[in-house]
Amino acid sequence: MTTFASPTQGGASRSLWKVEAKPGAVGPVHDFDSEQVWSWIEGAATVELGGETFAVAAGDVVVMPARTVRRVLADADGGYTAVVTAPAGARAMTADGADYGVPPWIA
């Protein structure tokens, strides 16, 4: 994760960061208390969101609603790069609702 904007970098009300996933990387099954918008700029991935599965690639955008369990799996051959935005202070949680807190790239 590379943070572009967040409250700790000067008072942004939204956080903006880049995700660079290596080929075959598998993100955790988790949730957020706020909407996130993901925009793929390179590579491809599979997004599991709210019980549905989507194939995404460069140029695609996925709006991930709050309180919707998700996981992102990087393409096995090329991985992916995406830019993501969410409200500053968005809290991550486990799929069953246990609080992980605010990830450092959003704080």
C-alpha cells in the first residue's frame, strides 16, 4: 500500500492509496464500515464481494459498499495495481464484525 492522501498527511477528509499486488496474492476476507472505490490501472484480479465474484482488469472500477464482505485475489500471472479511495478513518473488520481498526494507509 502506498498512501497518497490521508488525515495524517495534512487533513484530507478522504484517503487515497495505491495497492500493488504481486501475482497470485490473496487478500483477506474482510469488511469495512465505509464505502470504498477501487480503480484498476494495471493487471487483473478476481473480486469476491457480497457473495458474488467479478473478474476485473485495468480500466475497471468496483464500488465496494460498506458492510459488504470482500476479498481481492490478484491475477496469477501479472498481479495488479489499483488506486482506492475511502473516507478517512474507515474501519476494517473481520467477516463476522470483529474490529481490526483503521488501517495505517487510511489513517
